[in-house]
Amino acid sequence: MGKIKTGKDSVVMGDVSGEVGEGSVVIGPTDNRGNTIINQPMAVGRGASAGPGSIAIGAGASAGSDIFHLIDALRSSPEIQSDKTLIATIDAFQDELRKQDPEPAAVLSLWSVIKASATVGGAIGLVQQIGRILGL
């Protein structure tokens, strides 16, 4: 492996040299023939998340998990769009879930606001699905 300089929150795998910027993901060859082989479930990158049997690469990437898709659907629903405070709360909730070590108290607090507001706003089905997945 060559000499490498990395920035904050960067991820480097395989044979890479040079300089890697902050928050970047660089994957070089992982075998002696120049191939890059990724065959294990993993999440690589700042805020990345992957469900069982999935690979997510890059900042904020997610794979194999319906949770972020459902949260995006909730945020985009017509009942929610007019409530800017609720949109900001959903964004904060999503940001907290994407952290490497989400703070349980923050997740619960944000979720309770979302659940109460979204249920009143008519997005009951999405709220129930998200709550089931998170066990909240």
C-alpha cells in the first residue's frame, strides 16, 4: 500500500496512495491482480447505513433498509409539506439516525414530536411503519 494522507471522516480501502479529502470514500484494488472485491455487507462513509446483506458506499448512503425511504416519503407527503417546523424535526430525526452512535434520548424525543404531529396531519400509515421498524 502506498503512502496516504486522509482528511477527517474519510474512508480508504485497498491499495491507495496520495491525498484523500474530508468525508471522501476511496476504494482501490484489494487483491494483487488489481481487482476490487467487496463481498461482505458493510456501510462505508460518513452517515452510511446498510441492512443485512447490503453494501452502502458514500456519505449518507443507505441500502437494504426501508427506514430512510419511509422517512423521505413521510417528509414528502402533502399533509406534512405545509408544516415547516415538522419538516425541520424530520430532518433532525434523520440526521440523528444517520450518526454512527445515535443518541437514544434525542431519537425518542424527536420521534415523539413527529409521531404526534404527523398523526394529526394524516400520515398515520407511514408513522406506524416507521415506528414498527424502529421499535418505537
